Amino acid sequence: MPRCARCGNDFSFGSQLVPPAAPTANGPVSGLIANFDEEGYITEMESLGADINTTQDAWENPREYFDVCFECGSKDIIWN
């Protein structure tokens, strides 16, 4: 399960591999965002710029993709 070492978030994360579709100061940190359950499985994923193959690969390999905290923007993510 992912957890942010900075703020403790263990629910919602983005991917540095998929930049935001329209980068703005108040926009999302990523074009691919996922929510995780208590066991570390993806429960929901939103793609705002990733193609279908990238989205599918991220679903199957979340450790390789989700590396940015959606709450605080930290890249210090710990996977248990």
C-alpha cells in the first residue's frame, strides 16, 4: 500500500509519468490519479491525459506509476 512520508496520506496518488492535461497553478498534480483501499488495491482511477494502454499498465503495476501524493504533492512515497 502506498503512503506519503510527508503527510501520511494513504488514499490518493498521482503519477509523474503522466503530466497533467492542462498544467495550471491550481490543477491536479498528474494526468493519472488513483485511489487505494486499506489493502493497497486501486479502487478508482481517473485518467486526464493517459492513453488506454498506459492506464491499463498503471492499473496492473501501480508501484511503477503512482509516485506523487495527491494531498500534498510530495514525491516521497513509501510502498509497503
